[in-house]
Amino acid sequence: AGHHGHRRECLEPYLVDPGGKDELDFRGFRVPMRAMSTADVCWALCSEKRRLVSERLLPSAGADGRWCWPSIRRAGVGWWLCGAGIGCAGLGSHAHPPIKGEIEVVDSMVTKLAQSAVATLRTFEKTGLLPGQKRGASVDVFAASDPDGNHAKTLRRLTDEAVFWYVLMGTTLVRLRALLKTGALSGEPGLRALLQHERSEEADFMRKNAFRLLQLHRFHLAIALFMLCDCLEDAARIVVSHLHDWQLLLVLTRRRPQVSMPLLREHLQALPCFQRRDRWLRLLLAWHAGDMDLAREVAEESDGDGDPPAPDDGRCDEHFELFDASLRVTPTTAGDRQGFEHVAGMLLRSAPL
């Protein structure tokens, strides 16, 4: 991520060479053993190689040809690839403008996630097994999602997620109906009835059903219905308040960042004490929220300014605390002050501070 070489030591733990070669092979990507840090993704935002890294670092479908959001999420893609154009227009020579085609890279990623979701659904409908699961044995995390053998519940979840990713891909109601004809969503007759209902093209009708799905905790399908009736704000709030997935928010609003910006500002103002001590995190959130004034304030802080005292509550090393289960907080220390100033300068309009 750090094309100047400053952050190579932080990224190497995430680039595992399965063959034990002397040189790292980006095509041998494996899921990070631990979450990336806020500093990692800030450096990645500054790189002119974001598209190259995404092509090499993201799983080229993996061994079984399946893409899944948890693996991609752990690579921090939403933070350093989505929203990369916010506030970048007209930046000076020290900052890298958005790379042409970055949104198309995210679109391609979403398409593969949608295709994999439908493939997983079809496999489960035919065999009753999840990816990596053998009859009578649970061999991976995916099998653990159905510990009680509740076939109907799992089928519903997989269907909801398949529809979600297809809608996030830009699929319209007409195309969803075409997907129904392939038999891909045949396991959920209620969904079929909804999509084929004579009022399904009425926004109020879809919103009413989306709110009902929200009551039933079918969050992915509720989000999909809100998106189908162009209620992106409602969809975004569900992602934040129920799925607690800020990266997914950035993917969801990649073409309309003005929807995610106020949500990011709200969360930035309400950060708990130990997270506020991480200036990398506050810089990252302020930048994605389009709040350049706040980003400059964070960048210009002297060591210790704006940092609440460390909590004396027996908390483990804050370096390993997580911001959203996929991003590790990294409180600024004197040793990395220079790096922080360099990144802040590149993300803002000036040279390194």
C-alpha cells in the first residue's frame, strides 16, 4: 500500500506465500490472519497502485471458485478502494487523484460476489451442503452458520444474500424476475410472490415490505428492497445500524457518497474514548466523510492533542482493539509521527506537513 516503502513491514503479514518462496507472490493471496490497521488503509489510500493492488490482492476466485464478502472485507477494500475520489479533485502534486476505472473494479468485485452467492445457493438447494461442508461433518466456518441443521433458515439466508448482491450490482426488478425464471430463487416462494406482485413496481409497496423484513431481521433482503425503490438512505442506515459494516456502506454508496458522508460524520463524533486516540482512524473517517476541515485539524494536532487519557480499566493493548471487526486501531506514537504527517499531507491539499 505504501508505494514509498514506508508501510511494507505492516503489509507483509497479510501476503502469505503458500509455496514458501523467497519473494512474495500477490497472486497467492490468503485471508489476513489479523485485521489490517487504520494506518495500513490510510497508506493504501495514498498509493497510485490501488487498482494494481486490488487486482493482485483480491482473491482470483480462490481454490473453489467462490468469492465471499468476509474474505474481501478483511483486506480492507472498502476503506482504500471505495470513496477514493472524495475530496481529491484538484489536489496538489503530492496526492494521487482517483484512478480511472476504480469504481469499475469495485463493480466487478460485486458482480463476482453476486455470482458466487447464487452458486452457493444453488449448491445448497441441490445438496443441502454449504461450501466446504461434508455430510455429517462441519469442516469450516460456513458450516457453522447452520449448527442446528435448520435447512429452511439457511436457505432463506442464502436467498436473501444472493438477492442483496444482485441488487447491489445494479440489477433491476425486471432482471430479478428473469433470475426467478432460472429457478435460482425457487426455494423462497414468498420472495417470488413479492417480486411478481402487481404492485411490486410501486415504491410505497416495496418500502412497506422492506420495513416488515427489517422487523423479521432479514436485513439483507430489506436493504435490497430499499435499493430497488431508490431509498438508498434507508438502505445505508440498515447497513450501519444492523449489519455494523462500514466498509459495506462505502461499497453500497460508491456512486452516491453524499449518502454515506453524514453517517460517517455522526459516527466520528460519537467515537468511544479508545478509538478517538487513534488519529489515523479520525483522519480516515474525516476524509471519507468529506470533512476536510476536520481532517486538517487532526493532521495539525501536536502529540497528545485531542487524545483522551488512556483508560485504566485493564484493557489489553489498544493496538489490537478493533474499530468495526475488520479494522485494527493504531494509536499514534512518536515513532510514526512522521509517517502520519506524510499521509495526512498527501490526503489533503498540501505537501507533507
